[in-house]
Amino acid sequence: MRLVPIEWCRPGMRLAKKVFNEEGLVLLAEHVELTQRMVERLALYGIPHLYIEDERTDDVVIRDAITVETRRMAMGVIRTNFKRVMLDSLPRRAAYQPYMGKSFMEALRMIIDDLSENPGAMIMLTDISITDMYLYQHSLNVCIYATMLGLADGYSKNDLTMLGLGALLHDIGKTKLPTDILKKPGRLLDSEFETMKRHTEYGYRLLKDEPNIPLLSAHCALQHHERLDGSGYPRGIRGEEIHDFAKWIGLVDSYDAMTTNRVYRAAMLPHQAMEVLYTGADSLYEKSKVEHFRDRVAIYPLGATVTLNTGETGVVVDVNSQFAQRPIVRILEDQEGQTLKEPYEIDLSTHLSVIVTGIGNVQVAEPIKFT
């Protein structure tokens, strides 16, 4: 399979991976043949790319981070409980029962079980979803990123639970914000941004007394926008005043937000988002955490179409865990754009003069330098 920009998708191509709706249910299954109407509708929904079957890359198998069943269950729990909070106007203790915490704990248990099957894997979220609510998918993504990092670091079960729940619920306070601010297609006014910032405090208040939700997880909701240099919110605390879990969640929250389509901008490519994180290393984020995340996340996802400085085009077929920015590429087209009868592979970790200059239909302005 290969990852193809939606602009390149044509009728007759077949899906190699499922497309999900906002509830985590399968909307389009594997092997479905695309029609022009399907392509247009997916583009309208903001889907930037699709995994497409290609016999030249049919040996590229991309394992989802979590199973379809876990995804459906987690998305259902997030959607049901977030909507309940969103619609509720009663005093908190009258409105809530311990069930919210229990349902999120069960969802997290399933996520941890799935991720534990391959704790050393590079982090690469490959699920493609149609959703009108970015909040649900983002909450799940941040949980997966944070939990995988915790597993790779050998966190205890208790710490992993607190980190995972904090990540899953870090943005629950946004359910108390006006929809016109959450979905505004342009830059927020200063007054609107001040309202937006309150979601951290709202989230803390919603979670701090909730049965089955650890208090530290509530503090993750409160602190995930705090930054090392004191430039964050809501309290402008610095350095060691910010809990380590909140630092991790703040880092992956920023990364996922940058690499996801939003109403006001297109998604960045993974390498572009990583460069932004490096720009903020030691001022916004701990450099050691940025470096650790870099070493765990697949900068160039499996199946991605890349252009090299040699002029050749190929598909990423493997990731070098020690050199995430230098994958193994199967060359499919020569410098003239002609299809090769016999594709061949090049390992960029051993061919240091060869670099990626484009991903899909996007050009890389400069060689990526993570130092």
C-alpha cells in the first residue's frame, strides 16, 4: 500500500486502509473502489490523503496502533461523555455519577493492552477519519502518543494510567467553550483567545473530584499549556513547577494539533511539525523530551510518497529506528518521471548525500536538521 494525497486519487483506485467516521465506525472498508464522488466527498471532509493499493508496494504492511474494536470503544466513550458534559448545565455534583471515570478507565485499559503488544514500535498514527469534531480524535491521538512514550520508558502501571488518563482527558474543558470559538475558521481575537485559555481550568474543575480519575490526571488538564519559560497558561508557571506528565502531554498535544487538519489551516507534515518543536526546545519544551519523541515518532510514515534530491520518486517502505529522518525508500520513478520496470531500494541512513526534498505533493524547503 502507499499513502497518496487526495489530489492524486482517481476513480478506480482501491482503498488499502479503512476510513472511519466520528464514532470510530468503518465508513469505507479496505478494497473499496473509489468513485469520483467518493474522492470529492472525502476531500470536502478535509481528508488530506488515503492509503491506496499498489502492487509495487503490496508488501508494505502498516499496523494500526490500536484495533478497530478498541478505537470504536474509545471514540464512543469520548464522544458520549464529552457531549454529556457539553450539554449539561446542572451543578456538577448533581449531574455526575462515577460512571464517567470508569468508562474512561476501561477505554484506557484497552488502549494500553493494544499498545503493549509492540512497546518498542515507532509511533505512527495511520488511521484516517472523517469527523466534524476534531476534539474527539485529537483526545484519542494524544492519549496514544503519550501512552506509547510511557510504555517505551518503562512507566509503572500506576504512572502509565495517570499519564494515559491525563492525555485522554486533557482537553475535556473545551466542552465548556462556545462552539463559534472552537470552530472559528480564522485567527481568534484577543478576547476570544482569553476565553479559549479557560479550557485548562474548566477541565481541572471537571476532573479533580471525579471518582476513578486520579488528581494528577486532572492536573494534566490544568497544566498542558504551561511552558518552560513561563509563557504558557493558565498560571504562567515554569520549569520544574510543571509536572513531567503535563510536559509530555503538552509536547504531543502540540505535535498532533500541527499534523491534523484544522478549520483554519491545513495539516503540517510530520517533519515540519518536528522542526517547530525543535525551535521551541529548551524554551517551550524540554529538549531531552523533544529528542526522545523524535527518536520514537516516524518522521516519514510507511507508505509515504517521497521525492529525493536525485530527482527520483519512491515510497517509504521501512523506518530506521536509529535514524528516523533517514528511511528506506523504494524507488519507483527515475529522474525523468518514468516508471521503473524494476524498482529498487535505497537506505538513506547509508547514503548520506541523498535527502528527501518532497513528501507527496509538498516540497521540503531545506534538508531536515535535528540537532
